[in-house]
Amino acid sequence: MMSAVTTAAVALALALPFKDRPEMKAGAAPDGAGVEEKLGERLPPELEFTDWRGRTVRFGDVASGKPTVLVLAYYRCPALCNLVLAGTARALRKTGLKMGEDYRAVTVSIDPSETPEDAAARRRGYLQAMGLSDQGEDWAFLVGQEPGIRALADAVGFRYRYDEELKVFAHSAVAMVLTPDGRVSRYWYGLDYPPRDLRLSLVEASGGRVGTTLDRVLLTCFQYDPAARRYGWVVTAIVKGGSLMVAISLAGLLAVLWRRELKGGPRK
């Protein structure tokens, strides 16, 4: 029964439009929480956690070899974490990339009291809602001890605190993209991540080793804009593209005139 309830709750979170949740604003951070971006920071691969099956794993073993989407949350969270994970799942599902083949995903609980059973229940629900089997290892849901959790959170600049009065953890809504060697590549804030931008960030993090030729071409024309927190056209690329179009048009015009000259024969 618990599995069915969890799956239904996750499916509902995936289905509800985020625009109908005005209390959840992109980039909003409660007091004592926030994100200090540490782009390029290599996360400690030696940190040990426990996975959803109760096995001890090193962070570097579950978040390396492929670009990785990392989410810090907790499984008993009454609201925000479920929405962050639902937004992540929804965006990943729409990227067109294949989990396990093109990228990995890792979720680490910030609550040291949570258990592998908590992780397994949440993991099962999100994977089933995405239409994926929960038998694989491509989206790892982990729990851990306070020192390891804090070390990982500090490494990515993720600040959180426990609210004794409300009995909840205060934290930001954010997902992070890591490179195959475990370095922080991108931060995505809020609850609704644009699938195209998330796809481009995964292709970018992989150094072009995943995705299509078109993705790599797009990355020459699109550049991440930190202010807008999205990928946008590169002005220089547009200028170069415009110059190229002018050159092509001019060459075409000259070719037409040349052909007309040949058809007309030599002038008298």
C-alpha cells in the first residue's frame, strides 16, 4: 500500500503545473539557506553514503563517468523536495537523452535520520512515474551521516538548516549538473527546468560526448547566460551567421550575372 501511495503522490507532483504554485518562486531561498555557486569545484569522490539497497557506496562511484544531475533534498519533506524532484524528473524525461546511457542522476538526503527504505520508496515512485524500471542503478538515491552530507553540501555551496519549530529543513530549490569527472558545471534553480536548456547543459558538461551533432552545433550558437539563467543566442554567432548569409547571397548574385553574360555571348 505504501508503494502505491508513494507512486500516486509522485505522479501527481509530476502532473501538476508549477505555474499554479505561486508560493514556489524560482530562486527563492528561506532564511539561513541559499546557494553559493562553486562552478568548477571537484566534489569529494571519497565521501561514503548508503544507497537505497542498504549498500555503502562512494560518491565518486555513483557520480562519475557520465554527466550527472545532482539534487540535495530529503525524502520525508512535506512539499518542496517532492516538487524539485518532480521538476527534475519531468525535465529529464523531456530532454530526449537516455538515463544511464547519456547521463546519470543522484539524489542525496540532507536528513541524517532517513533510511535506505525511505530512499527506496521515493526512488521507486519517481522512476515509475517516468516510465522507467526501478531495477537499474542509473538514478541513485542515497542517505548518509551528518559529516558526509555537510561535506558534500559545502562542496557544491548548498546551505541548509533545520527549523526546530516547524520540524523541517530549510533549503533552496536547485539541481546541479556535474561533469564526468565530478566537477560542478551548472546550477538550475526553481521547480521547472527547461528541457532544452537541461539537455544542452548535459551535452556541455560531457564535452560533446553525448547528444547529437545538432546539439554541438547549437552550443556554438547558444551560450549560458548567468543573469537570465538560461541558454541564449550568442551575438557574435548571429553576426557571423549574418555575414555568411550575405557572402552566400552575393556569390549567388554574381553566379546569376555570370551565367547571363555567358548566354548573351561576347559583346560587340
